[in-house]
Amino acid sequence: MSNNQKLFFVLILIPLIIALVFVFNTDFLIPAGFVLGVDGVVVSRNLYVIFILYLITKVIFQFTGSKKD
């Protein structure tokens, strides 16, 4: 694994971990005074799930595309 690949995985894993924290801990998504804003929480969680799936596909394409025969 080259240094570029290590840097790629570090730069992908950091936002992936942050997005996972936001998905599982919804207290960060609800600002003060908007406790009844459930629709916004649902939308933001769905956007985070889409972003997580995008990052996972980038990692998969990095694994499959970097093979040298």
C-alpha cells in the first residue's frame, strides 16, 4: 500500500466516522428550541446515510481499481 492510498483511506475514514456519529446520535442534529422538528431530523439522517453509502463505494472502487496485473 503506497502513501497515496494510505492518505486516501485516512481522508475517507474521517468523514465516514463523523457521519456515523451524526446518524446514531441525533442530539447533534437538533438545535436548541427545535425539539419538535422531527421532519428535519429524518431528512438529515437520510442525507447522512446517502453520504455514508457514497464514501463506502469510493473505498470499494479504490480497492478494485488499484490492482496492477
